[in-house]
Amino acid sequence: MGGRSCLVAALAVAFLLVVAFAGKSSAQLSTNFYSKSCPKLLTTVRSAVKSAVAKERRMAASLLRLHFHDCFVNGCDGSILLDDTPTFTGEQTARPNNRSVRGFEVVDDIKSKIEKVCPGIVSCADILAIAARDSTVLVKGPNWKVRLGRRDSKTASLAAANSGVIPPPTATLNELITRFQARGLSAKDMVALSGSHTIGQARCVTFRARIYNETNINSNFARTRQERCPSAANSGDDRLAPLDVKTAAFFDNKYYKNLLIQKGLLHSDQILFDGGSTDSLIRSYSKNPKAFAADFAAAMIKMGNIDPLTGSQGEIRKKCGRPNSSS
């Protein structure tokens, strides 16, 4: 009997360890996390995002990108939202973010509205995840149920944001695949998430080398882009061009159709269809918008699960731009 008791005890301990480790994963996130503590959350966020996108259509892409850049650096913890202070430098001036990421004022507006209906309950990291979904839907993109329950980090890391975890617009296909895999995302997830470039705009400095130096580009497309993006460095760097030359204001599969005719704006766009391992997926998404929409939604859920702070980790910031210790 003693042996059997020991076996039962050992199995019980093993089960508890499995549960404990599972508790540290995204399993703690759920679609109904705030259903009782903040029932007006989703309608409040949706209303604020709708207003922001109505004022500026490009904001949909900006909010989606904020969530992406947040999740790829130490997980989806709202760290990108922390403002610099005289004694602290966060992620906003890192190379992938500096003069590029935007929409902070919209997130602040959403947070202030939520604090009025349920103070101290909803994290800024979760606001980013919901706003990314709502932005996509508002420009005719797919919908998905956002898993919630993330908490906010108390700090941010400029070094981590500069470490290369966010792929640059000059990335090779192998670099894209490797950097997404490092965050638990497959090559298929990477191609689907790249489809978010069906909306938004890019700065001249990010595509100058492509439109002047690369050969896998439609010549008329290159000439058109050169009209507003001079070849000289530090000349017109901030001039914008749509990432999707066909339907920049709508979330659809035209991005992939553009790649088939060598009209990808960024090097990291066109490299997805350039004789490599992702060519077949580009062709598939260009023909099947429903498959793209489904895969994009699934990849967004997967990305939103990257290393969240849950339970008693982190905090619920009162203001998204600073940790509570400095409030």
C-alpha cells in the first residue's frame, strides 16, 4: 500500500507542476477576462478607435503596428508605450520605432475613457491588442476574438528594441523567417502578418535603396515612387508612400497581388515573392482572400500570446505612458 501511496503522491505532484507551468503561459489569457470587471471595455475601445480612424484612416495601420512592435520586444506588455524621462530611456527612440511608430495619443485617449468606467482594471497592453483588432475590422479586415488578461510592464528596454528582434525593411527572407520563429511564429504566420502592409504608409528612407538599386521591381512603379523620394540621403526621408499601391485604405489581399507583379514597396515585402520558399503562399493568398483573412486572424491571436505578464506580474498602469511608481 505504501508503494501505491507514493506513486499517487508523485503523480499528483507531477500534475501540479504541469498546471503551474501552464499557468505561466498564454493559457491565462481569455476572451472574457473583463466580462464582469469591465463589461463596457470592448464598446469603449471600439468607439474611440472608430473616432480616431474616422479622423485619419492611416491610424488603423499605426495602431496595428504598435501592437506588433510591442509584442516583439519582451512580449506583449505595453512597454513600447512608456515615454522617455530625464532618467529613463524606453523603446520609442529605438531604431525600428524612432520617428516611425505613432498613435500614442489615441491609446492615451482610450485609456482615459476606460479609467472613467472601470478605473485600475484594464491594462494598456490589452488596450493595444483590442485596438489592433478593431482597427483591422474598421478598414474591412477580418475579425477575431481577442484574448485578454495581460498586465503592463514596469519598464522598457531600448537595448532589446535595438537588438534586431523587430525585422528591418532590409531583411532577407531567412532573417524574416528566423526572427519570427524566435517569437514562436511560423513562416506562414510571418507571411500572413506581412499582409498587414495592405494598409498604411512607409517613409522614403525605408524604401529608397529598393526603388533606386534593386532589379526585382516594376520599372514604372519605381519611377513613380522616385518622384517623391529623392535618391540623395537625408533628402525627403519622411515623405510617405502607400505600402499597397492599389487599395491602401482597405484591408484586403491586394498586397499579395502587388508582389506578383514586383510592386512591393519595401525590400522585405518583395523578398516574400522572389523565387524563395514563400512564393507558393503569396500566390495562394493572392487568389484566396478568405484563406488570408483566416490565417491573419489566427496569426494575430498567436502573436498576442507572446510572453504576456499575467497574474501578479507587472502592474495595471494608471497612465499608459508611465509606470505607476512615477505617477
